[in-house]
Amino acid sequence: MNWLIRKFNAAVFYRTPIGEALSVLHSLYLHLRFSFSDRSPGSDKEKLKYYLVKHCHIVEKGLALPQPRAGFGQPKITNLIKKAREYEASYGQDEITSMLRDMLQAYLSFHRETQEALPDGFENLIRSFSAEAEPGKKGGLIVRQKKQWQAYSLEKYQEFVACRHSVRDFDDTSVDDTRIQEIIEVSLNTPSVCNRQGWMVHYYNSKKEINDLLSYQNGNAGFSECIDKLLIVTGNIKAFTRHEHNQLFIDGGLLSMNIMLALHAAGLGSCPLNTCMPFNKESTLKNAAGIPKHEKLIMMIAIGSLKEKFSVAQSEKYKLADVLKVH
């Protein structure tokens, strides 16, 4: 019976467009089930958290404009404070609400410096909410200087990225767990839609579990045994709204590239492994990997130490004229 089911699945999902259509529909079903409504995020902790982060960042962006408009965003800020109080009533104060209060302090500072008056009731609302916790230096604005950018150069970066390759021949020296955590922490400085950071990184360091998870992926044949550590990057559907079905993959892809660049900077090898598979296979893999239903697979990243000398695919890149269209 299992043999018959496997044959049927292979025929439907890999030899006809039916399987892809079903996978797209299943992805849409998950998005509609777990994404949040921007008008009413509900009481789910994760959805409410991402809602607060999104709207906090909208105000931060307004403050970072060349000439912020006086009194901007009042209805949004009033609603944001209401939702933050609902969040704290259920889940208590944390870094999210600390970030929100810091942003509101920056909002007041802007109007104080520009001598633009705010409606008394609105200003009192912000002050009373801000006074309910100590500043956490988590939100608002930070000042940068041009000279910080001048410490780097395009030429050095070109040299750095040109040396990065997908490695499929690792040394047998084990990579330290703490080093992987440091690399991921550095990589979290990645842009995302409205700063929501709707990604997760699942880390596996057991050889048996790594081999089991790699059995669901078709691009590691011939080098799976030398893979020392494995990451699975996912997108948290709860971080996104109704019209952001594809944003999950954009943000998670940005994080994945940052992780691989950080691994490269740390002197380690990595290889991205795609997770393009039918929804039923993805569901089975997520169960085996301990990944919840509301997360979508973005990619696996195989990690290992570098040998003193090794070969990589040349992977010749297109010329600039092939990809750049000047309008």
C-alpha cells in the first residue's frame, strides 16, 4: 500500500501540473489561516506583536523623513497605544512595548524641538503611556555619520563576495555551536518589511537528525555525510498581512543571504539547499524538523569547516549587460 501511495504521489506531484496547483492552493490556505488583518490583528500574541512592530516602524519612518509633517500619524498612534495596552494586559511589558515607548518619546522630542504643538489630549495620552515603563533605548531614531560608510569600499566588498562559493566538500573539523549562534546574531541586522523580522532559524547539530532531514531534500546527494551543521530558515506567516503572501520569501531570503555572508566572514563554508517541494512533503519535513504549521520553509543551509584546499563549482555569472536595463 505504501508503495502504491508513493507511486501515486510521484505521478501527481512531479509529472503533472496538478501537484503544483495543489501546493499553491495549500500555501494560500496557510496564509489566509495564519496571517493577520491590519484592521484587527486579534489577540494571538505573535500576530499582535508583529502588528505593533509594523505600526511602530511606520511612525519611525515618518520621523526619519527630511521634513516630517507636524502632528502626523495621530489616529495611528492612538490606535497603537490602545493595541499596546491590550498586548500588555495579556502578555505583560517586554522589548516590543519598550520599543514603542521609545519611539513615542522621539515623537514628542521632534515636536518639542520644532516647537509644534500637539492637541492636549493626544499629547497627554502619549506621556501617560510612556511613563508606565522606563526607557529601553529600543526605538526612535539613531544618528549615523557619512564617515562610517567611508570606512568600507566597493572594491573590498567585491573581493569578499567574489571569494564566497557554495561549498560541498567540508573538512571533518566540527563547528562550535556558540560560533553558529554568534553568526546568526550578526545576521539579524537584516532589513524586513516594516521591521517585522518575520523569520525563524532552526538549528540542528545532531548528525542523525541532519541526515534524516536532508533525506527530504534533493540537492545534497554526494556530500551529505560531510555536512556538520544544518540550518532551516523559515518565514512566520503570522508576521504578514493579507496581501503579503510573497513577502515572507523576500524577507527570509534576505536573512539567508546575510547568514551565508556571515558564515563566509567567519571562515566557514556553507551551501544553500532549496526547499521547493510539494506541500505534503513539506508538511512531513516540518513535522520531522519540529517546525510549526504557521511557518513556511525558505531554505536549508548546510554548514561545515573548510579544508586547506578544496574545489567548488565555477558558477559563471551573467554579464552586467545581461541583467541591467537602464531606463
